[in-house]
Amino acid sequence: MWTFLGFVAVCSLMSPSEVTARANPSAVLFVVSPAIFEKYVSNIFLKDGLFKSHVQAFPFPPGSPPAGKELGNSIWGLHIVKVHQPTVSVELKANSTVQVLINVRLLFSAQYHFSRLFESLDFTVDVHFRAIRSFWNYSVGTVRLKTKACNTQVTIAKIISPSYLIRAQVRPLIQNILTATLPGALCQAEEVAAYVALYNFLYTANVLLPLHSAASLQYQLATLPLTTPDFFLLPFRLFIRTPRHTTLLPASSHTANIPSLNGHDLCLVFTQDALNHILSVMIRLTPQEFITTPQAFSGSVQLIDAVAVLLSHQECPKCPEKSPLKILLQVVEAISIILQPSGYHIQLSLKIGVASKDPLGALTDLFVLKAKLRLNVDLSVHENRLIFHTTLSKVELHVVSSEIGQFHVTSLTTPIHLLLVEMLVPRINDSLDGGIPVPSLLNVKVDYPRFLVLPSSLALCI
């Protein structure tokens, strides 16, 4: 588990200037339940017999008393024959501190020398190991571990020998030897496991993931991990990396809220500001121009007719009576996501320029509209990617400028709505198709979560 703790001390992918944990609110939080944290630590210790193999390989002193003394009682050739499967439990404490408890039974073999005789011995020992470590010295996505305690309690469960007298004589000698040597063996084995956990945590925490073909999203541990008896909390900073630039998402004006786990194993929390920045990178819509033909979109005739009705009421000798229109669509304001318990929405503003050919064939600008769009958002997570799919729910039209005089936009609302559904929304969904990648922190995939709306943030809980 130290392993886990140790992880946190990983090397980060980048080296921006250090910011203290509480100076900058984090863009992303991972909230982990004690049960998942314990499972992760236990798996590290027990995987492929990692802890067992390092305990069993510990070299005990060749004999006691030291070589050269021929008289007196002594133990020689002490070694571990078998390490039974340990049990590992983890307790989260306050102040970035974790306690790991390991119970394990060991089978030893040795020779008991007395006078000039010796007897082979086998004995089993029950070991209760406790280690307490805390996170400290955060720096650029890494932390270090400080050992507060590493204690071992040794109990001899059984000594196998043909002589009861020998068993009684050898017990205190064995107890003294194990008390002097076994704590070091267990602490060393635990330390090895901790380093394995360190690199595994590095792999799952400080990661660089593809956002789309032209950008990547980097997650970096933002502060010391925070612990309470109820959860293990990891704040993250986010970087957006492109071939030319690396941008640190600015500190949110709203601190991410810590959700109540309520039986969930893990919650991933994005602040609304973080989502807005990421979406602004994903949805990069270049200005779009096209002619209103039935091949372009199905409502072209209705839009041409609606514009023709407007022109028929104007004194505009240069205005065309009825002809295909040239449309310009251009995003003019930052895209933002609105998080509400009733649903999720994306808002953006669009400039719609409308032009047509006059009776002489020259292109004439007719008017420019501003459209405020509200898109409903369906959220899902597959293969550790937060997927967005949008549908247009509302359009508000306003006249920005007009070459045909004043007019009301009411008659344009329906054909413009259809125009945006067919020409703009598919481009937005294509931009969002890859989704936002999220780390498999502690080797846990965030698939098919429950979505929770918190003040100025969104939680994905599994």
C-alpha cells in the first residue's frame, strides 16, 4: 500500500512552475472510496506473489551465536520455507496519512545446536505488521512518502520437534532471533512493493491522453493527496497540448465540490470551467459558406420562400425576387456548457449572413442575423471517454444588420432551425465524437457512471 502511497511520488510529464495545493482550485478531482483504495493496495502487494517472494528471499544471519563458537545453544541455517497468503487491510487517516496492516503466517526451518549435537526444527510464526506513512513534499505532480511507523509483532504458533524439552528450550531463542531480524525483512519487502506501486500510480495518474487529432489532454496531480477516513482525494490540473502550444487550464473561479460517495467506488469531478475550456478546443468550427440548394439541406426551398416574402414587403429595387441564397455560418462567442439537475446544455452564438444575387447577377448582402443556440446534451462514458451528443433545442434570432430595411425574424425561425439542425449540429457532433479522455486511476475504468450535477461541476460516479 505504501506502494500506492508511494506512487504518488511519481515523475510528472511536465514541469510548469509549482503552485501550492490550496492556492489554485483544481480542474478535476478524483474521490476514491476506502474500499477501492484498499483493493488497489492489496492487489499490488499480492499480485504475482510480490510481497511473499521478497519476504521469503530475505537472507537471515547464518547462525547465532556467530561462527567460531562451538559450545552453547544456537540456531543455524534459519530460512523461510513458505509464506502463506497474506491479508492486507488499509485504513485512511487524516492529514494525508495511511495505515497498512498485514497479517501473514510464515513457515521456518533451521537447525538447533546444543553442545555438540543438533536437531532439525520446523516452526510456524504468525506475524502482524503495521506501517504508517504520510504524503509530503509535493512538487510538480510528484510527492514523497514519509514513514511514521513500521512495527512488527511476532508470535510463534507451533514448533515441530521430536523432543518436548527441545521445544521448550528453543522457543525463547527463536523469539529473540525473529524479533531482531523479521521486522527488517518485512519492512524491506514492503518497501519493494511500495516502489512497484509508485510506478503503477504514475502510469494511471499523471497521463497524457489524445483529445483529438490535433491536441492531447494531460492530467497532472495538483497537490498532495488528501485523506480522511471516508475518502481518498486526488486533485488534478489539466493541460491542453498541441504541436505548438501547451496551455494550463486556468484556475477555476469555482472550486470543485467533493461529492458524497453514497456507496459509489469512485467519483470523477470536472469543474464547469474545465469542461468549457476543453469543449472550446474540441469544437473549433471554421466559418461555413454554402448555397441553399435542395442538395445542401432539405429546407432550402422554405428558406428561399421566407426570404422572398420579406423582400416583397421592402422597397428594394436591387433585391432579388426569388433565387438561391448564399449563407455564412460563423461562431462569434465562446461555447459554454450549462449543468443543471434537469439536464445538460451547450450554448453558443452564431452569426448568420444571408446574401443573394440581384437581377443583374451581382452578389448582394441582404442581412446578418445573430443566433443564440441552446443544444441539449446526452452524456455517456465508454472506454474511459466522456462522450457528448447534441441536439438543437432552441434558437433565438436577432437582426444585427440589414440592407433591406427593418423586418421581423419570426418567419425565418423555422427554416433557420432546420438549417442549423442539418448544417451545423452534425459538425458539432463530429467535433465531439472522440469525447474527453479520462484516466483509469488506480486501474479503475470510469465506464457507465451515474452523472451528478454539483454546484458549478459535474461528477461521474461508479
